[in-house]
Amino acid sequence: MKLKDFSRLLLFAFAIMCVASSCVKEGPMGLTDGTDGTNGQDGTNGTVSCLACHSGDNMARKAAEFAMSAHSAGAIAVDYAGGRAGCAQCHSHEGFVQFATLKITDQPITNPSAWKCSTCHGIHKTFEGTDYALRISEPVTPVVASNGVMDLKGSSNLCGTCHQSRSAEPSIAKPGTTFAVSSRIGPHHGPQGNVLYGNGFAEIPGSVAYPTKGTADHLTKTGGSCVGCHMATFTAKQGGHSYIPSIAKCNSCHEGADITDYNYGGVQTDVHNKLVQLRDKLVELGVITKTTVDGVDTYTPASKTVPMVQAQACFNYYGIEEDRSLGVHNPKYVNALLINTLEALNK
């Protein structure tokens, strides 16, 4: 073998050794070697970092859980709004990534698709075992400026980025003694973040005081908030990346309660009954129209100008309905809204 070829072979072998050592070395998490942190970033076995997430069937399990979630079904949102400017931010994978990385909200998406792992999770940031690389974790900047910033606690802020009101309540949207109600009245389908935080609805004065914003037990108690309840350890077809709230988590917080459904303490029953009262009162006042087809009742806002308090009541009705928790997210706030709204309409 010629000396030149032998030298090249040695150089190649040396390079391979350097690359291998940088991936499998011992020490704190990192990518490159160093001595006491003075000439590089200390690190441990590179495979340890990767395997924290990519081990065994870990990723397959998460994908299987996610397949149970409504978020994996594009038809619920992508088909009708995923490509629209102003809607794509939450209604498509591409729109959300565009917003999270570029803060763009007014551009249409040519070929929108449903949400996937990389919608919420971006490129790895620290390469540590705890690196979930969520695209957003800072407090939620509201679409409706008057609602104020909402801190839903860490990773739950990513949920609140989309699950928040898109419309101001009537007296703020257009102050006055009357308001023109339309089919679009309400916070726009996903106000869970606002209900949990306790803001953004029409807080009509009444006999029940509204709780201080950000004080709901399901937000402040250890293990609460969106992720704590909806992404608890996956069990019995709940929790994890299914986002279906975990009954097991309910019982771990409410010790000794033996909870079997979400109607703990009869909260959902009470809220449902009050919502029916509110709906029927709004039908009586002509603010909501009832239509029955094949035995199925449909309730839609009437397109008309009504007294402001009636418009606020209509906003609250559709907002609480669209929260879909029947008060569980924030029982005290929802109870105050319903009682005070009913009182105002019955004066």
C-alpha cells in the first residue's frame, strides 16, 4: 500500500472515532465533548437522549393514542377552514406552524392538512431527555385584546393558543344600549381557555360575585390545567395523546370521591339545567329561534337588534355551550355567569 493511501486510511479512521465518541460519551447532556466545560459542551451518551422519546414502542403508542383524538380527524375543521386566511392558524397543521414560527395569521394555505405530531412539537431544542420541543409555552396573547393575557401554566398555553375566544362580548365589541345579533354571536366554538381562566364572557352584574381571573382550581391546583387533566397517564382509553380527560386523574386529585364520570358533585347537571332555562328564556324573548325537523330541535340566533343585556345573554349561552365541559373547567365562573345572566333577563 502506498504511504499516501495509508495516511488517508488513518485519517478516515480517526474521523470515525471522533464522531463515535461525540455520540456515546459520558457526562451531562450535550452533543460534544469537553474538559470541565472549558473547551466544549459536556454531554452524555447521545443514544440516551434520543431513546428518552424514541425507545421501543413509545412513539407508536403516542400515535395510537392520538388516533383516538378529534384533533386527528381533519374533517372537523380542516375541510372548511384549514385554508382560509385568518382561520388556518388553528384549523390546519400548516397554518399553526406558520403562526408559531413566523407569527403570520393572515395568509391562506394552499393545501391544508390535519394536525399531527409536528404541529405541536417542533425541532428539538436542548436534546435532553425532557425535551418535548413544544412550539409554544409562553402565556397566551389573546385574539381579543380586551381579554388580557392568560397564563394557563406552561405547556397548557399551547392549547390556549387556539382554544380561546375570537370575539369580544357585545358590550365591549360595540358599546351601546342595543346590539345587532347575528348567527356569529358567541366566542367562536373554542372558548375553553377563557372558561378555565375566567375571562372574556359578559360578566353581567348580579347576586353572585365573579371569581378572580386565573384562580380556578382546575388551573391552580397541582396537576391541573389542560395538560394535567386531558393528558394524564393514558389508561382506560383516556388521557395521554387522546386528550380525553382522565377519570383516573380526577380520582387522584379528589381523594376518596370514587368518581365514575365527569359530573362530580352534580356540576354538569346543574349547569345543564341552567343552560336550558337560559336558552328557553332567550327563545321566549325572540333572541334565539327554535326549529324542529324530524323531531330534532335546533336553536339558532335570530338576526335582529336587541337590548344589550339580551345580546350578552345570548353570547354567554353559546359560549358556555361551546366550552363543552358543562362547567367542569371552572364551576364558580360558569355558575356566576348563568345565575347573573338569568337574573338580568328575568327583571
